[in-house]
Amino acid sequence: MNGVSFNRLEQEMLYYHRWRSKTVILLFVYFLICVRISGEEVIGHDTAVEYGERANLLCHLTDTKEDITLIMWKKTTKRKTEEDIFFVIHQDDKTEHINGLGDRVQFIGSFAERNGSIQLRGMEFLDEGTYTCIFNLFPSGPIATYIKASVFARPAVTVKGEEPVIGCLEVILASCFASNARPAAEVTWRLGELEKSLKTRTNHTVNANETITVVSYLLGVPFKHLHKKNIQCVVKHNSLTEHLVLNYTIDIHYPPESVIIIPDSSTDVNEFRCIVDSNPQPTLKGYNWTRVNKSSQFFEGNRLPVPNMTPELNGLYICNASNKYGSALGSLYVNVHAEPSSVCWVLFVLLIIVGLAVTVGAIYKLKPGWIPVPSFNTERDQDSTQPRDSPVDLSPVQADAPPQSNPESPPSEGSAEERRTAEI
């Protein structure tokens, strides 16, 4: 009975000592944490760099009264998931390279100023991970901070036209690429008035080097009215300060649909041009000029020179324009009239004027009887008032015989005057 009581007492004392030891340890840890919170602190900054560039891992210790024995760097990356030491900094800025990074690591801080910053050159995607900066203090021990380093890649952006041929089936009209980006870029389209008639499809591809290529396809039925419509591809990425916008003009291919022939000038024609509505435009050998009733082709190219417009050029001209999708014809009838020159017209007019002058002069000089000549004799003018057909009295006139008066006619003024004279 006494033996059993002694064993129980011994076990209780053992539990008491264990509990007290744990309590002391917990209090000590709590004390160290309070010291760290209220005293020294290691400050670090996460960083993100472009692939192949240099990464600055900044790390410094706040003011402390303790001595720094060394500064140490550890890492956990995609290249090696286990944490290991890769760089050590001693007093007087002496460095030590460990585990193979070698000259890729450079100390850019100052041991005396409690600055343990380093620089990593030629960052790769496998260098992404967590880097630990540790200051070893005496007597309190190590104090650390964790820095996350990430590597990104800017997208290579291009727009590719697919050159669809006019038709009735839905095809790819254009493709917008944001290639070899990390992380993946966002690719969209600005279609404006075509928003309802076109649609998009996006694909993501992870490359061997862990970059991502995003392709956005623009789909639609290749109608002719879409030709030369302007659209935009918009790319968003966290490496870009603003959206990247690429302009693109839709390019629909179709055969020649209309061909017209026009002169190069409305007044002085030196050549005729063959105008074609097609895409692509015919090459120089894609234009064939012929003339009706001329068996062989006589010119190539979209311009037909005509140095002299003469009646010899009269006829029907045909331009046959073709591209790889088809061909079309256009025609022009040329009809040149032979017209006298302006010099001939001037000479002709002068000749008429001279002839008229000679004729008029001859007429006035000869004065034929059928031309009435004006007279200045008053008596003749009075006689001319009598009718030409009145009879003329050719009987002799007696000079001594007094004039006979007509008893039926009233007395004239002359007879009354004579009577008054006689009475006087």
C-alpha cells in the first residue's frame, strides 16, 4: 500500500516538472517574438522582372544594438523545390557563392549599413520562387524575411490576314496573336458596326518554355461589303502600361466584276486606261488589249497609248482583265472625224471677205441700169410723183392764146388777184 502511494507521488512530480519545462519554453518563445515585434525587423520587397533581365532582391535590417555575424540567402524555386543556401555575406562585404548560381548573383548592399540586397542576372522562368534574406544576430540569433520573385514575358503581338475569297460559308477573316507571353495576355476585337455580323473564337497554347500564346480568330461570311472595313485588335497584359491596339483592314478577295475604259484626259487624249474592280488587281500581264477585226493581241498592261488620234484608230477596243479568281471584259468604241484645222478656217473666212469686197466694188463702178441712182433735182422729184402710165399731151401749145378756164371749177386765187388789179 505504501509502495503504491509512493509511485503515484513520483508520477505527479514528474508531470509537474514536464509542465513547468513546457511553460518555460513557451514563455521564452513568446519573449523572443515580443522582442522581434517591438525591436529588430528585416524588410524586404517582392519583385517582378521581365524574362532575361536583372532582378534586385532588396533586403535590409532596421536599427539594432546587436552584432550582425553574417547575412545569408536561401531560395525555393521551380528549378529546385527544396530550400537551400546559395549566397552568404560576411563582414567587410566578403561574399561566398554556394550551389551553382555563381556570377549570376551580385551583392549590391552594404554589410556595415545592415543592407543585404542582392541582384540576380538573366532571370529565367525557373528562377521564380521564394527567396529568404536572413540576418544572423548575436546573441538573439537569426531573423529573416521572405521575398517573392516572379518573371514575366511581354507578348509579341501581330495581326494576320487570312485573305478569304468571296463566298457564302463562314471562314476566318483575320487572326490576332499575342505570342510567348507570361502570364497569358487578353486579346479582344473592336468591330464597331460589324459587331453583330462577325464573331470571335480564342485559343490558348502553353509553350515548352512555359510561355503562353493566345490567338483570337475573327469569323464571318466573306461578303464583298466587308472589303476594306477597318477593325482593331486590342491586347491587354500586366507588363504593358496601356492597352496595345493594332489596326487592321479586312481584305476580301474576289474576281474582276466590272471593267471600264477611260481616256486620261477629256481634251488631249494620249492614252486609254483600263479600270478594274477586283481584288487583287491584275498584274501587267493580266491586261490584254484587242481590237475588233484585228486577229492578234497588240498590247499588254492597263494603259493603251494613243499618241495621235486619227481616223486610222477608229474601231472597237476590248480590255480583258483577269486575276487568279476569274476575268471580265470592258470595251470602248473610238470614232475620230477628220476636221480641217483652224488655219484653214481662217484662210477660208478671209477669202470670203475679199471676194465680197471685190464684188461690191465692181458693182458700184459699173453702175448698170437696173441699179437705182439717187437724184438731187426737185423738178424731177416732183415729176417722179406722177404716175408713169398717165398719157402725155403732145399737141402744140399756142403761146398767144390765153388760158381757158373751166366754168365748173371755182375761180383760183390768181384770177381774183387779177380782178382786184383791174378794178384799181
